[in-house]
Amino acid sequence: MAAPRVPRDAAPATVAKKAAARAAARKAATPDSPKSPTAEGEGAGAGAGGADGSPTVGDGEAIGGPASKRVLRSQGRRTMRKLLDSAMIAFDQRGYYDTRVNDVVEIAETSHGTFYLYFSNKEDLLRALVTEAGVDAQLLADTLHAPTELDGSPQWEDVHGWISAYSELWVRYAPLFRAWTDLATIDPGLIEMLQQTLGLMNEALARQIGAATSGRTIDAASASMAVLAMLDRFHYLREFVGQPVDDVALDTLTTMVHRALFNGSASATAQASASASASASATPEPSA
């Protein structure tokens, strides 16, 4: 029996709520007009950043070294958000290595002076983006801890919601996902951050896999890593050939993962048999 079609935005409540919260925060942080080269709307004093100027995470926000040393008010946060978004555009268009600070400030329609109020250099900006991606990945991993609908076994809709959320994460941070192994060589600190991000998702998915859910004995850690590798490479190749990861693709990926790891084929057979039995019992006998 074919798996039910679920719209791409029909993710589980946990995913939807957290995604909505992140989207609302980013929308609120988007400036309506170019900013002046001064640190408008910012207060003095120590902020939430680390003492060494490294990016820190608070309420899902990545902060550059200079910005971590002071309190950012709403306009300052909007300016920093615009620089982060502009960096993603520049990395997407030119690649990380060929992107210059000048490219970022031109896209952001601001000045070099403003850039250095928030970030020490291009590497500091990259660390902030990787930190932000890690926070979003943590939210994605957290959704896998939510109780599933039937006896602790993930249903097709559960898997679909998680894969859809992963797809949104990949698309948003595509410039980072495309080159994450290369980016890790830029800064030893990035290696730890990227490994932690991958580890969070891998461990969360592995906890859902086992004989009780798949009907067979497999190594959960290897299986979950294989799923993440498949999803990552699938998105990369679809982008390479110019094909979007649409609802049909997401449904296909969901069915493959669900049948392979969560006994989805057996569930579908049982559902088909139950449906056939119900139809047979409901069919009136022909009159003599």
C-alpha cells in the first residue's frame, strides 16, 4: 500500500513550533532599510559572549567576537542578522574561500566599519554561522526525543516530519553543508563544532532504531549515520543537477527510511490486509 501523501509543511507539532519560532525570530531581525555605519541601538557593557571573543549561543543566536563584548539592542541585532544572511548569499555565490569581507558588506549595503563592530574577520563570521546551524540541528535532534504515536515505533508521518525538517535545515545552510569537510580545516574549533552537530543528530536517530522497531538486528549507530549520509548526498546531488527536493522526493525518502528501519513494509501489509478485511465484511451478500 502506498504511503500517505503529507504536505511538506505538515511536520510534527514539535518541529513546526520550533521552526515557527526560529522563523519569527529571523523575521523580526530583518532590517527594513540599509543601516548606517554606526553601532545604532547598542548598549555598552559586557554581552553574553565568551571572554576570548568566540561566538556563543543564547536563545538560538550566533554572535561574533566583537559583538559578544557588548549588549546588542534590537537594531544592533538586526544589523548582525543582515550580515549573517549576506554572508550566506556571498558564500553561495562565490564559495567561502573566494568571498571577501567587501562582498559581504556590499550585499548587506553597509560599511566595513559596521562589519568589524560585529565580527573580527571572515573566519569569525563563519564560526558564528556554524554555531547557528548547530543550534538548529540541536532543535532537529530534540524532535526525535518526542514520544512517537504507536508503542514507541516511529510512524511514516513521524519520519516524514523529521526528514522534511532536515531538508529545510540543509537548504538554509546549503553553502555550509556543501563544503563542511573543507571548512573544518580552516579552524580546529570548527571541527569540534561540526562533529558535535553531526553527533547530536546521529545519536538521536540511533536511539529510534533497533530490533523492536525494525524487526531485525542492525547496528543502530551505523544505520543512523547511513541515513544522514544519504540525506546529505541526496540534497547535494539534486542541487547539482538542478532538481529541487520537492514533496515527491521527500515522500520517497521517507518511505525508504521507514520501510528499512522501522518495519514500514510490514506495517503497510498489515494495513492493507486490515483494509481488505474491512471491505469484505462490509460488502453485502448478493441476494438469491
